[in-house]
Amino acid sequence: MQTVRAHQGETLDALCHRVLGATAAVTEQVLQLNPGLAELGPILPEGTPVKLPDAPPQPERRDVIQLWT
């Protein structure tokens, strides 16, 4: 687990994307790791420490079915 600090004007989604390269299912994990973070509002105060999970979850892989060729 790593801790990073929010940049000026940064949202939680933007922070997750900047550091982990993903937001799908990551934002929810970050909110669980950081109680009270949601109460800070949509834009995090600059310098707010945020704990992040070790690695983003891998997206579910789906097989593509082509109906027409």
C-alpha cells in the first residue's frame, strides 16, 4: 500500500488514474481505505494524503462474439 498526496484541483478519480492508471473499481477501494475522504468534497484539498491499494484490479476479460464478418 502506498500513500500519495493530492495535487491542486485534483479529484479522487484523477488521482487514481494519475498514480495507478485506472479508475474502474479502484475509487471504491480507495474510499474504503481512507475513511472520511468522501466528506472532503469532490475536489481534494491540495496535499491531502491518500492511501492507495497495491495494484488496480484487473478488468474482467470478455470474449468478443462477431455476429457478422
